[in-house]
Amino acid sequence: MDSETFDSRPIGVFDSGVGGLTVLHECLVNLPAEDFIYLGDTGFFPYGSRSLEEVRSLAFRNVSFLVERGVKLIVVACNSAAAAALPQLQAAFETPIVGVVMPGARAAVQETRSRRVGLMATEATVRSESYQQALLSLDAGVNVYPVECPRLAPLIQEGDVFSEEVEEAVRQYVGPLKASEVDTVILGCTHYPLITPMLRRLLGPQVSLVNSAEEIAREVGEILERKGVGNRAGREGGYRFYSTGDPESFRRVGARFLQLPIREVVLWETRERASLAATDER
Ligand code: DGL
């Protein structure tokens, strides 16, 4: 990129809640010159237990929100949203949109030696079969072992990450992966990087973990470079937050995901609150 030209527009990132802050963390660490706008849809968390249609419609309104704020690139940090809606979003909007599924699948295919790859993710992500299709499109001979982990993201978000309850849930979910003798496991949910030590211990040191947050941050850097839309090198970028749920609890819970200061969080009061409330009570 010509060092004189730069694109000062921010990058938009959205997630079903605070989990995508693990993705923003990787972006902030690897791309310090960029500005970011993060939208956490905490009022509608979790996405994982919703139908694919619901997740898709939430993803569309999140992207519209970010487009209205003049972003140059959108990162779908949420695995459930990327799995349910990424191709439809890319087809519908002019702004470039990237999501977490393909970068993680690519890393897993490169990493595995036995070609036995495990996937830990929400029900929505597993049901969409996006990871399975992405893996098979990269290596048609790979064997994929998906495990739905419905309890994990809510437990990690709400409680003590290092509790025995989380450990017990992890033990239950890694059981089938150990039985399948996978040598690589994709952490297909924004929350799982927080429990990496527990996963390493219970899966064993011979199993490689693919962190989809790290992989997407790498891809964002490559896109900025190739399109020539990076911000001015050497500057210190800023980052700001919107949430659809209580901003104070976003700030409190979010800090341990971001591992950087969270200053102001602005509440976005969306119109869907009433219509989706019925769904929340299922
Ligand atoms: N961001 C979501 C994901 O990666 C967290 C879980 C959820 O919303 O159910 O799938």
C-alpha cells in the first residue's frame, strides 16, 4: 500500500453479546492503528439456541446498523451468526463482510495430521453445517466430528469461568471428541478461548486447538493490506461500543473477554425487542 494513502473509516464488529470481544481483542492487538465499532447484541443473547432464520434476521439488522455508521469492513465475530447468515449478508450488502467460519476451517485443515477434526460450537452453528461444509470444501477427505455445546457459552458468560460447573460441562462435551481420536479441535464459539487451559488439560497435549478469533484477525489484516484500505500506520486507533442490553453489565462482563479497558457503552434500543421477547420465553 502507498504509505501516503489511507482509509480512516472504522471497522465494524458484531456479536450476539460480549463473546466477540475475544475477536475484537485479537484485532486490537494485531491492528493497533485501526478504529473499531463493536455492537454486542446482549439483549438477544444467546443466538445459539435460536432458529437459523431468527439468527439471520438479527444478523441483517446488525449489519445495517454498522453500515449506517460508515464502516469500511464488517467482521461477523459471532460463529452462530456467521454460520447462519454470512453468504446472505455478503450477497445483500456492498460493504465487504468477513466471518469467523472459513478462517478457522482453513487453519484446522492445515493443522491436522490425522485428518480427524473436532468442532465445539453452539447448536445453531453445528446445525447450519457451515463448518462441516467449509472443512470439506478445503479437504474432501477430512473427517469432521461436531459437538453441540449448548451449556458452555451461557455458563462462561454468566458465571465463574474457572468453576467446577464449567469443567464438568467441558468434560461432558470433549468425551465424544476423545472417543473419535481427533487431533485438532476448532473452538467454534467466541466464548471458548477463555477456557483454553481447561480444554487443553481435558483433551490432552496431543490435540491442537484452533482459535477462530486469532484466525479472523489475521484475515482482517490481510484484507486491509490487499485492498489498500488500512488506516495511517503508526497512529493509535480507538474503539467504541454499542449494546442492545444493559450497558453497565456489558462493561462489567466484557472486560474479561477484551482484556483491555472498556469505556463508554451506548445502548441501542432496537425495535425487535417486543416481537422477539415471545421467542425468549420459549
Ligand atoms: N457469539 C456466539 C457464538 O460464537 C456465542 C454463543 C451464543 O450466542 O449462543 O456462537
